[in-house]
Amino acid sequence: MEYNFLSITEQILQIGVLTFIFVRSLLLIKRGYNTVIPVFFCFGMLGFLISDIYWIVHTVMFPGKRIPFAVNLMGENAVFLLCATVLMIVVGKERMKPGIETLITGIFAAVITGLWIAWSGEWLKDIICGIVYGYFLTAVVRAVKAEEVMSKKARHWAAVFSLLFVAMMVVQLLIPRPSSIYLEKAYYFVAFAGLIFCIVRTVLAFKDKKNSNYLIAVSFLSFAWATNTMYVSASPVYEFASIVCSITMPFMLFAVERKAEES
């Protein structure tokens, strides 16, 4: 078969995780925790689930053909919009004030969008997805700041880290192979180092029994960086990043459950 067996495998794994999250979210709502946060999160994860199912069906039926701007992208955009809304509700708009971190995140998202366009040549799709994804990333960063997931100094270092990351990708795109291979490996290292940092912070937050707002902010941060690592990676790194992304998703569910129970 022409399609990538590893891609199919990681997508099936992610569908299993998302199905678990969706069912558990529905049960949470059924138990009476039917406030906006669990409902929005539930339907956000449903969007991701539908996106993955569509991807598998398309890949099996039309192996080797790029997926058009269709159900899967609309599903993923819904995920990011709903998750950003959850963060806004949890933290509160009055505490989600934009700052220098928001500006840097906007630049980061703009560069990522430019790289998507350079790689695919699909201007309209990438610009629409880039705007939505950038909105989600800025919401995550503002929530991290509001809930003091990182100290001010740590946030500044994270900003430098992020700008270094996108700079390496831009340079890697401009220089010819084989020289670019070494830089590609370097930015993969940086991406996964950031991912490990986020996941460790998330696990420690649950271990230390932080409040639900903190847990939501840090778990959504892990998910955000995991999706970012996916979206800038080529196969087979993409598939590995997707598996790690699947690991971050239940933490978001557990954080939302904690928030619902506290409310």
C-alpha cells in the first residue's frame, strides 16, 4: 500500500485517546457538570476526533493525495477556537491582558504560518489555519502568565527559546542540503526539549495538587507545544510528535474535570 503505515497507526492511537476523552467528557456532563467549560472542551475534542477519522478515511481511499481544505481542517480549527474560549472563561478576560509575550507569540505564529505556506504553497488554507492557531497560542500564553505557571524570568527565557526555534526553521529552509539536515536535527532537538519541559511541568503540577486554573493553563500549554511540534515536523518525526500530543490530551481532560468538580 502507498500510505504510511506509521501514520495510520498513530492516528488510530490518537482516535482511541480522543474517544476516551469524548466519552468521559460526556459522562461528566451527564453527571450534572454541564457548564460551559466541560461542554466546550467536549465538543473541541470531538472536532479533533472527527478530523482524525476523516484523515484516515481519505488516506486509505486516496493514498498519496493531499487532503483538501475540508472537514479535517475545519475540525482542527474548531478545536483551537473552543480551547481558546475555555481558557478565556477559566482565567477571565480581565486577567488575560495582552503583553510583550502576546506580541512575541503573534510573531511566532506568523512565522510558522509563513513556513507552512513555503512548504505547501496553499496560501488561503494556511493563512486561515495560521490565524486560528495563533489566536489559540496567544490565549495559552496569556493564561500561563495570568496563572503564574512560569515566573517572569522563565517566560522571558521561553520567549527567547521560541524565537530561536523559528529562526532555526527559517534558516534551515533557506540553506541547501546537505547542510540544512544538521540544522533540521537541531530544531527537532529544541522542539522536543521544549515538549519534555512542558510535560514535566504538567505532571509536577498534578502531583503537587495545584488549583484547577493552574492545571488547565499548564496542560493546555503542553498540548499547544505538542501540536506545534507536529505541525513543523516531517515524517517520521511528525508521527512521533503526534503520539506525544496524544499523551498530553488526557491531562487537559483531568484538569477540566477538576475545574468542573470545584465549581
